Amino acid sequence: MNDDLMLEYLLQSGAMNPEEERLARRQAQVNALRQQSMQPMQGGMAGRVYVAPSFTQGLAQLGQAYGARKGQEKVDVDYGAFNKTQGEMLRAMQQRMAQRRAMSTGTTPPSMVPPAGTRGVKKPYDPEEDYGMY
């Protein structure tokens, strides 16, 4: 692997670290909220008298569970975008490596070869491509 490409990849992936840390923090927040919503409701003692848990405690737990679910959906979408960005970075680096390898060996990299059956095929006339030939 070319040292310049490796350095560029490491710099780009280093730039992704703050995003990855932010996603990990949000995931931890969602997990904590989910854990809170799963704890059983507890009553309390007022002197010698037991006081049953209020229905508002149950509503609060439902709200926490709903917030945790919505938060998890958002984290999942963000992780998907993060992984897509990282994959694009890796593919771009692989293409640059293939192009440099092809330049050094004199061959055409696979990404630059037209699909099978399209060599020598003329594309239809497009007046937009003439750029003022009229």
C-alpha cells in the first residue's frame, strides 16, 4: 500500500472519530433511558402506611420507553449514514490505489473498463452535449 494513501486514509478516519464518539454517547443515553423505563414501579412508606405508586409514574415510564425507542431509531439511522460514509472512503481509496497500480504497470484498472457489451457502441446524439455547435 502506498504510504501517501495510507496517511490520507488515516487522516480521514481520524476525522470520523468525533462523529463516532458522538454516536456512542447517544447510544449510551438511549440505553440508560431504556433501562429506567424497565424498572418496576415502587410505592413508598409514609410513616406506617404504604402508599401505592401513582399512575403518573407509569405514564412517565411509558414516556421514557417511547423516547428510548425514538432515540434508538435516530441512532440507527445515524450509524447507517456513518457506515456509508466510511465505506465510500474505503472504496475511493481502493479506486485510487487501483489507478496508481495501473499507471505503474500500464494496465487499465477495473473501475475504468466499460461494462461488457458497450465497447464500440455509439451513444445517441444529444444536442445538449454540442455546447453551442449551432
